[in-house]
Amino acid sequence: MKLKMYFIMLALGLFSFAIQSCDDDDEDAPVSEQLEKAFTNEFGNVAHNWSTRGTNHVASFNQDNTEKEAWFDANGVWLMTETDIAYDALPAPVKQAFEALTQYEGWKRDDVDMLERKGMEKVYVIEIEKGKEELNLFFDVNGNLLKEVADKDDDSFNYLPSELPATVAQLLNEKYAGYKLLEVEVDPVSKLLEVDVLLQSAKLEVCFDVTASYAWVSTSQDVQYVSLPDVVKTAAQNAVKEHAGYELDDEEAEKVVTPTGTYYIVELEMDGKPDIQVEFKEDGTLKQ
């Protein structure tokens, strides 16, 4: 029971800065001189209105003909700026990646936000909806789809920056010097802490075991199929023969590095059927 509660706490944002319930909203709330000065230092003398969200203070304003919300903590530390942007204002790689998605045919595109957050890289959020369902799709500037999150409360608390545990930050600095932080979340199924980072132009997903002092579990990266070892490609071509009607995705694959070795994931596809993922070791044998 204690372990279950531990995971629940993580999933609710244990690593986020002062996330509180939106029931505590207070529009047009007076703020301290410290907060006013912090806003002016960041954005200049722009007309703005304050509200409170839990323990955070949010300034709403218009700048360069765009609507913005800037989040600060109680001490005047800037946390995040959320900017409403037009779809056509998205970087070309983000638009191309979004328009290439096939799993959301029939969904309607809605709002688009640009997020700038303390200690993290800029990301873009495209909201899509179908009936009563709403999803937020997170992309980095290179068009990598970082995550898909159900939009249940139509609030920005989930956008707030995440603070890495010291052990995780140290390991990332040692293994991936110069990395840039994109997203942090606890996977509700695997119970792993997933950290998306940008290393030069490559997007990596680095996973840690929260139950084992944040031990490093794996690092995964999307790669071109042609870059796979020849023995792995041969094994993949043989594997597809065992699944009638399926075709091998010969464009992309996934490389996964773990403390015990490296393996590759390829996908077998067929219209109207779930994809099949097959895992191979570096020598072309199936990963057990």
C-alpha cells in the first residue's frame, strides 16, 4: 500500500514546482512589489492582470499581438510562459510531424501553445479533440512527438516545469553532457521516471527506476532502419515472414541501450491491425 501511494504521489507531480488545485484560483489578486518587479524584469512595462493558481501567481497579458500567461512562484521566480500561437506560426518540423500522424484521423485541431519553462527547452502543444475527448500533443522544436496527454481539466498546471532529483541530474550530466531537458514524467504503467532530453539534434528518452534510488534503466532513441546492424535487418526480414499480411517498417526503428547491453525494436505493420514490435539483440537473436 505504501508503494502504491508513492507512485500516486509521483504521478501527481512530486517533482513539479508547487502544483496546487485549480480550485484555489483568485482572479485580479493583489501581488507584492517583488512580483511586479519580477514581471517587469522579464517582460517590460506591459499591461497585465494577476491571478493566483494555488501558491503560484499568473500574469495574463498581450505582447506582440499574442496572448500570454507568465507563471511565477510566491518568491517572484519565473516558472513558465504560455503563449497562444497560430498554427501557421509553428516551426516547419513541428507542422510536418503533426500532419504526418495517421493515428488521429478524424480528430479536429484546436488551440496551439508555445511553452517556455524554467530550466527546460521550448516545446509546442497542439490540442486536438474528437467528440468529448481532448488530447494535448507535445512536440520539441525538431518535430519529435514527446508525449500525448489527455486534457481533462483544461488547465496549465501540467505544463509547469519539473525539477529533477539530484541523482538523476548528476547521471544525465555524466552520460549526456550538454543535454537539454524537454519533459519529465512517471509512466503510469511501468512506474519508471521518463526523462526526455535533447542531445545536440537527437531526442533521447532516459528511464530511471524510482524504487531503486533512481538507478538508470535504459536510454532509447529513434533511428533509421538502414542504420541497424546487418544481422538485425536480416533477422527482421525473416521475422516478418512469420506474420502473414504484415509488412516491415523499413524506415524507422528504435535503439535501446541498457546496463546489460543494446537491443533494437522493429515494427511489423498491417492496415487495420495493431503493430507488432519485435526486439533483437545486437547479434540478431530475439531478446527474451
